Amino acid sequence: MNNAKEYYNKSSQDYVNKWDLSLSGLNKPTNLYRQALIEALLETADIKKDDKVVEIGCGTGLVLREALKRTAPVFGVDVSIEMLNRTRDIVLKDRQVAILDDFSQMGGQTADVFLAVDDFLNLHLPERSFDKILSLEVLRYIDDLDKAFINIRKIMREDTVFIFTLTNLWSLSLFPLKYSLRKFFGRLDEKNELLQYFVTEKSVRRKLKESGLKIIRFEKLNLLSANPLVAKIVKNKKWAEKIISMDKRFSKISIINKLYDTFLVAVKLEGDNFIHR
């Protein structure tokens, strides 16, 4: 079951307001952590000028806004038309944005950003068209990860890179584990609560291999920054920056990095001779 479309259509304005990455908004630790996650995603993507980039689950448009600093135009799809409207009207209001039924309707249109409604589980993106495919904190809301990976594989070229995040079931934040237990015991409010799905490192590596996708980079992010106890203590930008720095250092300790919250993964089609970093 997947209720993301209904949830985000209903709460799109609240979600846009939640992530204020303006200069003033970045004084809030949670927003600073979000910016760091976006930067890690784009650094891994290594977007070049004239790369054709699409984000699946573009949500508020924050990733697309940063991607525009590297290439243009950029493309974004989301399951929620209301999220696309908020992206156009708020986050990218200073850019030329076109919302289409699908990207085949572009014709001779010019825009900085092209948006369309689409879904990981029923994907209509043009095949072999993109250099980089991005997805930030979206696959945690997909109930059929195998199908999502297969759909992505179908649209990739040999040199396309798919960069995405997933959430670790064994996160030190304990949220994924507590959420999964509530789901197991039937304690979720499925009408008002966004349904979520979490993975282990072993399971995601296996699913990628079975889908014909080869890992070229696998990083772990957000240990202390995702922990609710730390959130109660860290209240300003200075300390949040220290937490981000500590997370980077601790990630090199094998025992500790099993408890990181976020998996940042880059993949290509299996069969190419690329070095695993």
C-alpha cells in the first residue's frame, strides 16, 4: 500500500513551509541537516554542465533549485500535483517553470524547470534520456522497492547514474524500528499518517543486484543529526555544524556506521566496468 499521493496533495503547503532553507531558516538545525543531505546527494551525482538531470519525487523543489546551479534545464516528477504547484509558486518562483502532462509535450518550449506527475511504481519517463537520475528521501515511501528499481533500470542508459537515499531500519534514531513495530501491531493511522518502509543494508544490496543495478558508491549519513535526543540539545547553527562534522568522522568506524540513518547510494547498469568506491 502507498498513500503518498493523497498525503502530499493534502499537506503540500505544510511540507513546503517545513523546509525553509533561506539564510534565516538555516539557523534551525533540522534545516541545516536537510541542506547537508542535499549537498551530499548532488556531490555524489557530480552533475556537469549540460547534463540532463531528472529528480523523481521532487517534492518542494529544493534539490532542483540547487541542481540548476550546475545545469539547465532540469526535470522533476512527483506523485502529487499539489507539490508541483508549490514548487512552481514558492521555491522556484524566480525561475521559468513548466508543468506538463508528460515530457513528450515539451515541443519547442523553453523553461528552466520542466515538471510532471509521475510515480516510481508506474514510471513514464522517456527511456535512455537522462545522464543523472536523483531521488532524495522518496523510496522510503514506496512499498515495492523491487518494482521501483526495475522501472528505473528500464529508463537508464549504460552511462546513466541513479543516485538515491533509503532509510536504515536499524537507525540510531530508533524511529524506523518503532514505526515498524507500530505497523506490525496495527497501530498506524493510515488515513492521516504517511506510510513508510525501511530497509537493511543487506537487503538493499541484494535488491539492487537482483534488479541488474551495480553499486558504484554507498555512503552512510545522519547518525547524531537524526537522533531525537540530540535534537533536544542542539538548538543553534553552530552546534548543528559540529554535529554534521562528528557524523562524518564517526562514519569511518565500522561498528558505529551500522547505526546510521540514511543510505546514500549511486548505481549504474550491471555489466559495466566501473570501480566501486
